[in-house]
Amino acid sequence: MIFSSVRFFIFLAITLAILGLISRRDLKKRFLAVASCFFYAAWDWRYLGLLLVISVIDYFCAIQISETNMRKRRKAWLILSLVSNLGILGWFKYFNFFIENANALLAQFGVSISHLDILLPAGISFYTFKTLSYTIDVYRKEIEPCRSWLDYATFITFFPELIAGPIVRGSVFLPQMGRSIGPTKERLIVGFSIFLQGFTKKVFIADRLATVADPIFANPGLYSSFSVWLGVVAYSIQIFCDFSGYSDMAIGVAKMIGYDLPENFNMPYLSASITEFWRRWHMTLSSWLKDYLYIPLGGNRKGRARTYINLMLTMLLGGLWHGASWNFVLWGGAHGLALAGHKYWSVRKGGGAVLSPWMGWLLTQLFVTLAWVPFRASSFQVTETVFRKLFAVGGSGARWVPVWLFYCIPLVIFGHILGLSIEKARKDSSACSVGLRIIKKLGWEVDSSTIAGPYICGRRVTILGLYILFVWVLSIFYFAPTQTSPFIYFQF
Amino acid sequence: MKWAIALILALATMNLVASRVYNMGYTFDPDFGFIYHPGYTVYSSIEGNGSAHYVQHGIRRKKEWNPTEPAPIIVLGDSFTEAHQVSDDEVYTDLLEQALVKSGIHNQVLNLANSGNSAADYIASAPQVLSFFKPAWVVVQVMDDDFTSDAWQIGKRHFSSDASGKTLKIVSEPALENSQSKAMFLTLKNYFPLIGFTQRRIQCFIAGMKVDAPMFCAGRANSKNFLRDEKKNKKYPVDEEINLLKEAYGGRVTILLISRFNPNDPLTVPVSEQLIENLARDKNISFVSSRARYADLVVKRVAPFGFGNSGYNTGHMNRCGHQVTADVLSSEIVRLHNYDLF
């Protein structure tokens, strides 16, 4: 069930209605866990068992870790958790990739290993990282283990973020388990507003730009250099609006239910350096990689050379996490190199900015945009063709100027101006930018505790504020694509 | 109260928007069924950016049809000839008329295309077209599916074979008939296009849901591919359909095939198109294909289909597509004229 599909809206409405009707707290949680399982099984019921097995293993391992002080025993339970989680992930996601590469090496000896005919379980990369962080946090004594399997299962299967994040850690989610969940007027208003923003990003920008990027990446050799540039820029905006739109929708749905999920994006395309980009892009993944990979590898504590190596390793594995393909490794490697390079120049500059903010922004965006090429391309050959076209090596091609790009860019700029207004209000509650003033005039509210945009405030809202909301919702009904297109990050 | 006011204002705004993107303006013509009423202009901005002006009897044309002038050339077709994506002076029927005037042929070209039409419609409407317009010549625009899947689609006028499976007949759906309640609803929809647009959107959402991956087993089955394969394997009696078309217009017809465009291989003709061409030539029916000028498009690095707001080489014909179509068609019409066929 994709968040932008009619089926999901029916499912969400029924789930919220039943949660509102149930009065007992524990029953609400039980129902939520069942609804989440239904949501997951709606894709393919066969993998529901896998999800539940993982949750049982980690629940059990975490309790065993906490119940002993013997270091070796604690470590043994942790290793069991790591091996089972990474083993399952490796089997489903990377086994065929390794076979493919092994076959390429063994071809000269006439040996060939057959592929496994398996389907990648939806969201496996996300829920594996979620469960891993839980047992590691318990091992590090940063959190107490969850004593109720029901609570733990609700955390693992929580449907808004199950398939594509944000990657929620136990330390963030489990303390919320004591809350009385279920829809309230305030939760519905705030949650719906956030959901609506994400939905708009997905259907009005990402899906439109997919019609620009998809044909160009499907056959880059056909198009002229200019068209390929437009396609690459379109993809760059598409992936941001697709993934951040999904994250907003997940956060909005969770809010309607009564849980708070961490923010995942904070206007990454405003970053003036690659280091800043990774502080703003897929924040739950980058902080996960930092806390559970980069720092355990030694971080920046073991000398300069090791810092760069650790950065590279972290980003290479981060790239591989996205998908079993050398293209993702290339993408991760490029970001690793850029991060190491930025670190090197920052150190040389005594910790100061390497370039002027505008130059830094321009170079960062250029690098990030070009780095999306291997991320999007289906093979190394396509990556090579796109780069050849981008830099006009390889002759002419069809001229196609997709106008959607020129409609979508102002929308994205408008969103960023609004985002900056809200960010300003978060940092300084007395600040009042033009954007905020307009929002207040409409009688809308801004929740300064989150990055989320404005929402309707029932009491003070003006006719104009309501009119804009209705036109917005009706526009989605009348102009959104009627066939659902999957989110890009669902494939990971 | 303010919620109600805001909602009414929003609906009024959307009604205004709908009148620009969802075109109604239908009226019932006893000879031609539901047509755009005279003087109505259809605007299109979702795919391409065109405005189509309609004159009497559902003819898309800048100027009114003058029945006292020489017998017209009638062009029948589907949405590719209806061509709402381009303006009146860019559609190939208009370009054809201009080209014919330059060659000294002064027959008016009347565009009678209707979105969704197929070979079944062209054959069924032949008696009315011939008796009403008394055309000098008829052009029937087809795509490769207009003799196959599209012409056999239940829910609109379609071909059907009798119990023995040998004789072809044309089945008209009741939707084509007029009724008082339908006429009233149509009038209401003409005033409030948002009603029709809402109806259409709901239908689209239901259709969208049907092609979604199946519940609980998305990993195993791909319903879309399954349906496509099923259609692909079906055999259609294209030979008999072309015979019927020729008979319906007494042989005074040109089949205009709008060919699919492959920029990497513009001259190779797909099997489905080759079949239509071979059958038309075997039966001595005038035949032209837009493919004849596709090599020129490759040189110009453009495709005949697609717009900046849709996709390259997808959907309907753009200006270039209409231009090449007018070019091939005008050569054929001039040739026919030179043979004194009209």
C-alpha cells in the first residue's frame, strides 16, 4: 500500500476510526500492531513472518544482554543479534549481487553459480537498521530493553515508517509507548497538514519530474546534452521531493496516531558544503551511520589518515546499504571522497569555511546533482553515457525541453523560503519574517518545535486561510495522478 | 459559516479551472450524436497547449463549413486528429487544406474526428457522413490498434463476430443514444464542468486501483503485464475490417496511418503496421503512413509525438507530427486529384 494510493487512504481512515473507538490503552497498541502487520502483509504476506521473527530475536537478545553483567555473555548475545539481522539482510539483499560478481570472476574457469529466485522484502534495510540500533543501544546501556514484546512489536512494525523510514531508534520511540494513542482534533489537524505537504511534494513535484527524468535515464543516448542536463537536475529535485515527501507523510500519519517521528530532511539543497549536506539529508540514516559505524571505526580519534579512511568506509557501506549494485558503491564512494576532501580543507583552513557561502553552495549542489547520476542509472554503461552527454562527448541527440521542470523549480524555491521562515522562528521565537507574517495573516499556525510547515488553527483561521486549504486539497483530487507510483526509497 | 463560505469559493474556483482543462460543451446532434456545440472552443493545457474551435456538426475548423463550395474532403479519426493539444492552424487537417490550395485544389477539409473512435465508428458512421456531406473524398486516420484491440473494446461502439465467428457486425453501446435525463445531466455538466470532471476523476481513480499491484501478493504477480500479454495474443480479423471500411465508403477512402516513432530506427515498420499497409495495398485502397517523413524528423532531432509538458515521443502528435502528416497526406490527395478521382 503506497501512501499516495486510494487503498492507503481507506486503510488509514479505518485504522484511525478504530483507534478512536477503542478506549483501553493496551488494546489500542495491540490493534495498532495488528494494523501495521496488515499494512505490511498487504504488499506480500509471506514476508510478515520474517519481520516478526526478527522482532522476536532482537527482543530476546536485548533482554539477555541487559540481564547479565558478564561482558563476554553480553557480547555473545549482541553478536547473535548482529549476525541474525545482517545475515537476513545479506541473504535477501546482497546474495545475488555477490553471486553475480563471483560468476564474473569464475567465468574464466567455466564455473557458474545459479542465482537465488528471491524477492527483496519491502523495507528490509530500514527495519534491520532499526532493530540493530536497538540491541546496540541496549548493549551500550544507553537504553533499557523493552519488557513487553507487544510494545516492541508495535515499535518494529509501526507502519508509517516501516517501509522507507525515517529510521527510528528505540531510544526515540520506546519512551513514547506510555502515551495514550489515537486521533484527537489537534493530532489530526497537525498530522494532516504535515501529510498534505508531503503528499504535495510527492504527487505535484516528484511524480511530475519522474516523467522528465525517467525517459532520459532510460535512454540517455537519445537526447541532446541540454536535455540530459535537465533530466539530471529533474532527478535531483525528484529524489528530494519523493523521499522528503514520503518522510513528511510518515511523520504526519504518526502524528495523527499519536507518535512523534524524527525529522529526516532539513532543506539539504541549501547546504554550502558536503558536510552540511549530510547533516540535512536523510538525517536519520546519516546519524545512524555516524553513531553505529563511523564512531565505532574510530571516527576522527585515530589520526588524520584513519579519519579519511573511516569516512570513506562509512560512505561506501552507506552507498551499498541503498542497493546491491556497484553504482551505489560509486555514489557512496564519491560522497566519501567529497567528505574527506572537505574535512582536509577545513582542517587546513583552521576549521573555517573552505569557500565563500555562495561558491560553496554552488559547488556542493553541482557535486550532489552529478553524484545522483550513478544513483539513478540502471548500470555503469548508463552512468557513462549520461556523463558523456553531460559534458558533450558523444555527438548530438533529440532536443526535448520538459516544461514541468520550470513549473516545479519555483514551487521548490517557494517551499524553501517558507522553510527558512520557519527555521528562523525556531531559532528565535521573536523573529517574524515575511513568510511567517503571511502565515499568521491567514490564521494558520507554525509548530516551531518541528521542521514541519504551517497548519490550520481551528479558532483563528480566516476565510482566505480556509479557502487556500480547500483549493489545495481539491487540486490534489483533481490533478494528482490517479495511478500510484512507488516511492524511490521503497526499493531499498 | 466561514468554512462553508471558503468551501463554496474553492469549488467555484475549481469549476473555473475545470472549464479550462475539462471540456464539456456537448450537444446532441440527431445525425452525429454527441458533438461539441457550434462556436465552442476547447482549451488544452495538460498535454500540449492548444485551443480547438468547433463549428457546425462537430467539425473542428477555424471557419464555418460552407456547403455551397465544392464537395469537402472529410477526415475521420480519433484523438490524434481531434488534436486538442495543438491550435487550429497547427492541426494537420488545416495544414492539408492550405497545402491543397497551393496546389490549386479548393475542396474544404473538414475534421470530424472524435476522441476514442476506431474503425468500428468510421464504418458505422459512413451512411450519415456520405449522405450529409457528400464528400469528394474521405480520409480515415488510424493507429495500429484501431483495427485491433481498440476496435473490439466493449463499452463503446465496437466490432463483434456472430456465433459462428465468421461474420463481423458493429455493436453500438446504449451510451450513444440520447435520453431526456441524459440531456438534462449534460446541460448541467455544461454549466458546471466540475461535475463532469469529478465524475471522470472518480472513474480514473477506480481504474487506477484496478491496475495497482494485487493485495497480499504483489511480489508474485504482475497484473499489468498479465493483461498486456493477454491482449497481445488475441487475433483480430483485420482483413475483413478493412474490406468493410472500403465497402462503406465505396472505395473513395484513404487510410492514413499514424505510425509509432522509434528515433533509433525510424524506418523499420512494426508488424502490426505492416499488416494494415499490406492489406490496404492488396485491396487497392489509397494508403499513406506518416512514417514516410520520419527520417526527416531524426535529422531535425525531434519526435512527432510529445510536448514539453508531457514527454518526448509520448502521447499525441505535436506540431512537427502534424506537419509531416499533412505533408504525406497532401501528396497523396494531390496524386488522387491528378488521377481525376475527385
